[in-house]
Amino acid sequence: MNRVTMSGNDGLWARIRAALTRGAQIAEPPYGQAAFASNPNKKSRLAQRIDEELRRGWAYCAERKLSLCVLALEIDGYAEYFAAYGREAVEEAIESIETSIGAQLTRQADVCLRSGQTGFMLVLPDMPALMARDLASRIAAALRREGIPNRESHAGQVTLSTGIAVVNPQGKMDRAVLNAATQAVKKAQRRGLARLEVVDLRSREDKRRRAA
């Protein structure tokens, strides 16, 4: 009889402890672990910097009725390159690439920003499409001279593909030009190594204005 009573008490206390534990979990303060969970709607610092540069360039070109170019550059075959050489070598290569790109930017307003793990983004106010093409060509030539080895590439060295998007800014900033440049560089990479793809958004804008 006593054994049955003790067993019942043990079960009761087990249920109480379980309830208290659940209550403690529910009552966890907002500055606990949940507060450190990543917010999918929060932009990274890199994305924020790119947006800031785009906003600045957009306002400048809109006021003066000038063209704005965005260049997206991506390392070709990044996954294979990373697997073969490791993080430290890849970071050194990215620093060298960034230096090579920066050396080709002769205007004070032109800035090279890291974009994710594999690429760079250039926001270029008052930059016609032909000049943007020439800049992409000079960057590619500088990288060839750098000769960063990559045994996983048919080229034998690290290469970049480039996507260019050009727009005539009007009104509120539109991030579509960033998305267009990103999609353009992906399309370029599907065609091979060190390729270039250009998207001219100005013709689309003209069509929309005429339709309106």
C-alpha cells in the first residue's frame, strides 16, 4: 500500500516538475536565445552599404539626368576553387582581386564593394554603357596579369564574369538595377569563363512611359 502511494506521489511530482520546466521555457525573457535568432528580413552590412551607394548614385544621376551603371562581378567556379585551395588562400585571392579592381577605378565617386562570398558590386554614376564595358575589360586584363592560379579552372587561373545593368534614374530609387546586374552575371557564367552580359533597362523604361 505504501509502495503504491509512494509511486503515485513520484508520478505527481514528476508531472509538477515537467509543468514547471515548461513554464520556465515559456517565460524566458525576450533577450534570451530567441533574441539572437537571425532575422530573415534584416539586411547584412554589405547589402546596406550597396543600397547606400545605389541611393547616392541614383539621386545624383536623377537630378542631372545621367546614366547609372551597376557592375556585378563574380568569381567563376568559386565552389571548386574553395574546395581545392581552402579559406585562407581564397581570402588572399579575393583581397588581390579587390585591389586589382580598385586600381581601375579612376574616379573618386566609384567604389568597389564586396557582394556576398563570391563577388563584388560597383555602382557607377554618370557612366555610359560603353565606358562600363571598357572598365570591365580593363578589370579582366588586370586580373589576367595578376595570374592567381586555379588548377580547377580551364583557364588555369582565377577569372571573373561580369554583369552590367544600365538605367536612367528617375524618381524613387529602384533596386531592379541591382537585381538585373546580378542576373546578368549569372547568365554570363552559364556561357563560360570570364564572360560579359549587359542589360539595358533604359529601353524598357521608354516603353513603359510610352504605354502610359
